[in-house]
Amino acid sequence: MNKAKKHLKKIVLTIILIPVIVLLAPKLFNLFTHFDCYRGGGYWSECPNGCRDRCDFKNAICLQAITPCCDCGKAKCWNGEKCVDDLTIKRN
């Protein structure tokens, strides 16, 4: 009976862990492969054009294609090292 309980615990643990790992794997992969983005205040996502969210491409003509990028959120852009205030946005 004791062996059966141990075996059942392993099965239950496996049933719980597999979906958790499957759901978290993409996020963990992005965290490890794009750590500089997260450390710089952004999050790895998809941007609507080829200029991504880079400060140096703000006034460029960009290819309209969904592109992986470091998304810094509203009023910020990626300067290559971290998210900074987007100086091209007019403020009141």
C-alpha cells in the first residue's frame, strides 16, 4: 500500500507539473534569452512594425510587419540598453 501511495503521489505531481511547465516555458525562454530587455524595464513582445520600439528608429519609414521586440510601453522606447523616455512625443 505504501508503494502505491508513493506511485500515486508521483503521478499526481506529474499531472500538475506538466501543464505548469508547458504554460511557463515560453515566458521563461523569453526571460532567459532577452534578459537585457526585462532588466532594462521592458518586456519581450511583438511590435507592429520593423522599427520595433527603438528610439533611433522613431522617425524612420518602417516595414509594416509584426516583429519581435523589447516593448517599453507608452511614452518610452528602447535605446539599445534600457527603456527611456521617448523624446519624440510632445508633452503638454
